[in-house]
Amino acid sequence: MTITVVGAGYVGLVTAAVFSDLGNKVYCVDVDEKKIEDLKKGKVPFFEPSLSEYLERNIKEKRLFFTKSYSDSVSKSQTIFICVGTPSKENGEADLTYLFSAVEETAKNLSGYTLITIKSTIPIGYEDDLEATVKKHAKAKFEFAASPEFLREGTAIEDTLHPDRIVIGTHSKKAEKILLELHAPISGERITCDMRSAQLVKYGSNALLATKVSFANAISILCEKMETDVTKVMEGIGADKRIGNAFLYPGVGYGGSCLPKDVLAFIAQASRFDYDFELLRAVDAINDLQVERFVNKIRRILNAAEDKKNNLYGFEIAILGLAFKPNTDDMRDAPSIKIINRLLNLKANVTAFDPQSMINAKRILPQISYAKDVYRAIEGKHAMIIVTEWPEFSQIDLSKAKKLLKKPNIVDGRNIFDPHKAKVAGFKYIGVGR
């Protein structure tokens, strides 16, 4: 099948890479000329394990093409995947500017029956507006479908090839058949439904994952007050098969390109349908407060009173981990940004290290220092702060770290260290919920 993927961002590139690798001819369209030229050379604009190999292989095999031109791609394709961003507005609603622009340009270049499949996460109820946009600009026959993505950054290729489920929302059996055939080589349960239900599956899934994170953080607060260990409590709760342990990990709060944006968008959508989603408001509030609670742990370990402004003046702090999660360089809504900005407001000096995201971080946080590795980051610092749980951080030589630090303080935002071992090694240690 010949496919056009509109949007060479995270979802678009992974979608294009996998479907071309499965033998389809795939065009990937994006308005960013430099990005397209780099992609033609196999240069990926972000870090994702295995993605560059998939792109290089399929470019070489002439199954994958990158272009700025809708006319060169859409008219040749039976199926179009819309994979553009839907970022948050200031009021939390999804900004659909890129979506409508992409659909309009697609419509102008349709030729013959075409299935337009929305992979972007869009608010419920906009399918009629999208259809009206296409009718305004196209004479060819078309249908809309929704097939939301459920990719995890760091494991996106694996998630696309072996998903838990493939959700297909359509208005006709013809459209459903096309998408079922296209996904035939991919494993996972098939869930077929209408478009609105498919879109709601996406929002509901991300909302529940965010809820599990905030629940774990709420329990961690109680664990600290009750002098219990949140890691054992969550282990016991997650062992229940009805609940599962995924996302039941306390820390500095959720971030990234999906959960913060989708929680706010879902709250806004619910309001449009005359429902106050109080549960998700609480989830969002807990997530916001977690950053301030974490910064207060840093103040406490440094004996800096929480009731004074600018009370970290003169303190040198090492932040380990900048990306919102391991195995990505994605800084979108990363908790590290809020934490570091709060520390800077308190007049601390901050040095950071992350294995992948420092280039992106420097654009967002140019006012801090960056180190080439963990040990250079912590040298001469008053505290070592774990923000992202990169596996290599759990392998830090604590005896070496103690010698390098000015003060042997650890604030572990991801509970990667054993508190007892850290204290035996001579550290003052604060984790989350422990």
C-alpha cells in the first residue's frame, strides 16, 4: 500500500519507519525544510533507540521518502496518517492549528478514494469540522478514521510492532477493512469502534496513567508522615493483578509530551460537555505540588529554612537527569525544568548532566552549567539530586561520589538508591516516601 504520513515529529517518524519496514511505500511530509533535508540523509531530530536504523534501511530500500510537497505524496496514497502536534493552549485546551492546516493541505491534493486517519490526539467532537474542511477543498471521495497511538518514548519501535492493542475508529466497514489489513503484520488485540470512542480511549488511557502516578505520589506523602516505605507499599498494591504496578512509582511528578497536555485537554473537553472532571483536577494539582515538595527536600537536606527567600544562595547543586524519562532526549514538560527554575529562584548554583538531552536542555535552561559526565557534575557540590532514573545513575560508585562531593548529600527523586546502603556509605539521604 502507498501511505502518506503528515508530520515528521515523534509519532509521524515512528509510524513512517515501521510501515515502510513492513513493505509499504511511505511518504513523510513536513513543512520544516531543514528537518526534511536532514531526514533524507538519515539524520533523526531526536533520540529514540533503533529509529535511525529503521529510517536508514528503508530510505536505502526506496520504501521511505521525505518531502515538503503534499502534491508529490497525497495524490499517490490510498491512506493518509495525520500525525501533527496538538499542543496545549494557556487554558489547557488543545491547539488544533497544525491539525486543520495539515487536513486542509491534504484535502487540496486528494485523488480518488482516500482514507484520512487521525493519529494525532484531538478533542472529541471535531471530526465534523475536519470533514467540512476536506469537503471545502476536495472533490475526491474520502473518509475519516481515528487510530490513536500509544507509544512510549524509549520503546516506540517495539510498542508499534507489538502493542497491547490497536484501536481503529471508523464510520464504515470499508475504512475498517483497510486499516485492519494495513495493521495485519502487527500483533496486539484489535478494538474496532466509532471515531469518538477511539479518541476517548486515548484520552482515558493517558488520564488513568497520570492518575496512577499522582496516586503513588499522594501515598508517598503519607508514607513519609507515617514513617513507612512507599516502595514496599506500591509493590504490594501493584502485585494485585486487577491494579498492576505500571506507573505506580512515586517521584518528582509526570512530564513529557502526552500526560500533562492530555490531562489538561481532557479536563477542558469534559467542561465543554458540561462535566467537571474533579478527579483529574486533583491529579493535576498533586503533580504540580510534587515539584515544590521535592525542592523543599533539597532545602531540608541543606539545612536551608523553608520560610526564607533566596535561601540557597552559595549552595552548589548537581542535577542528574534532565529528560522527562530515560532513553529519550525529550524535554517537553520535563519536571527538571520546574525544579531547576525553582532552585535558581532560590539563588542556588546548578550544574546538570543527562546522557542524551543536554543539547535540548541548553536551549531551555541556558543559565545553568553542564557537565560531561556524572562525576564531573557532582564534584565540589553540596548535594547530588536524582531527577531522571537513567540506569547508569543507579550504578554510581558511592564511595567515589562521597570523595568528590563537598557535602555527602543525596536527594533521590526516583528512589534508585537503597537508603540503608547510602547511609552506610556515609551519605545523608532523602528519597520519596521513604
